[in-house]
Amino acid sequence: MTIVESAMERAREIGNGVPPGPSVNLTPLQRPAVTPLQPHGRIRPQVIRPNADECRENRLLMSATAEGDNGAVAAYRVLRTRLLHRIRAQRWVTIGVTSARPGDGKTTTVLNLAFSMAREKNSEVVLLDLDMRNPSVCKTLGVEPPRELRDFFERPSSPDNLFFSVGVDDLLIAGQIQASTQASELLASSRFEDLLSHVQQNTVNPIVLVDLPPLLSTDDALVLAPRLEALLLVVAEGRTDRSELERATELLSEFRMAGIVMNCSTERGGRYDYDYGRTSYRR
């Protein structure tokens, strides 16, 4: 059995009810299957129009109807639907998205997944860029955030004005441009739980996607992993080395896996072919 197959098998076992390892902690956001309460006060994001050329160059699917993107949009719909089945069955709210190394496409994947989930219109999708040493969400969109997310972590302050919209309904984004050299210490603080609590109280039926640092570059992802309900691993065919994948899956073995997304697959399959490189999902 290959490393990828082993990781997929573990994800299937978790999906079939096998409990995670003893070190997994559930976040305060995990809730029973009841009709969600109305929020105390809805988050009102600042609308920022992204740079269309940069979005196109960075392979972002800002529109579900853009000419030439039908195959890519359909592929992300499949990814969205399969992941949402697991999220709703397990009552997850917080999903971390990581990779073994930089360059595997995790930020592109989490942005396109966020767009697709928001278009389903059954949840408010919140995307947090917590790859603080190399923040990429705002850079990939070509926008300046109204307020740097690291500002909230670095000093006692309100989460007001953190969130912005890029014109996709039901999608809130918080990120930063400037890197932080003390990311591990900031992420280890209780400010992360404060931010999640603010999101829970001011959104309806939220799904929180967290863009995490690569697993093998820093310990930052492992600081947050026990405080998230599941993790999604992004790998790139032809880029992610087998030894790196083995180390990454070993590090993830103690946590719940939502699944594995493979970018740049050479496998082709009918209507889901597209020039961005195939994206496939396994659990």
C-alpha cells in the first residue's frame, strides 16, 4: 500500500466512525445538529474588488460562468460536494488546509474551494489566512486587506474591520500582507479561540477554512491542528516528493483528516479536464 493510499484509508476509517487518536481535541465550535441560532450581529465586511488580471493569472475561479472555466468549476463542485457531505455528517465547522511543502497549491485550492462552497448558499464561509510567515491569500487575490489579521493576534483588540468580501456572496475573508516572525507564539495564544468565537456569534451556519502553513516548513500548522476539527492535505503530482508526503502523513496521523486533494494530476477524465491541471479528492 502506498503512502497516499494509506492516508486515504485512514481518512475512510475516520469517515466510517473510527475515532481519532487520543491527542485530538475538538474545538468549541463543534455543535449538535440543530437549527442554527441567529447571530448577535452580522459581520459586515468591507467590499474590495480584487485585481482581475492577477486572479486570472493565479488560476482563481472568481465566477462560476467564466468562459473556458467550466471544467475547472465542475471539478471544484465535485470537491465541494464530497467535502460538504463529510462536514455535515461529522458536524465539523473548522477545516485546516495544509500541504507538505510550499508550491503544492494549497492557497489556490482553499480559495477556489471557498468560492465554490459560498456559491452553494447553505453556509457562510469564512476564510482565514493563518500562514503568517508567508501569507498568500491577499497576494493571490491582488488586494490589500482593510486590517492586517496579525494585528488582531499581536495586541488586545476587537476583531472589527478584519473581514472583507471580494464580491462573492456568503464569503468572508481575513488575511494579511506583512509576514510575522513570531507566528508560532501568536497562533499558540487564546486569540485564535477569540476569533472563532466572534465568527460563531456573528455568522449563520459557518464553515471556517483555515489556510495553514506547510507541515514541513515550520511547526505553525501543528500548533493549530489540535484546535481544528479536521485537516485537508493538498499534494501536487510531480512536485510533492514521496519522502515529504510520508513525513507529512506521519505528522497528520494523530489528527482527523477530511481528505487529500491532488493538484496537477496527469490523469484526465472527460468533462472534468481543464487547463489548470486536474484537481482530485480522496478520503
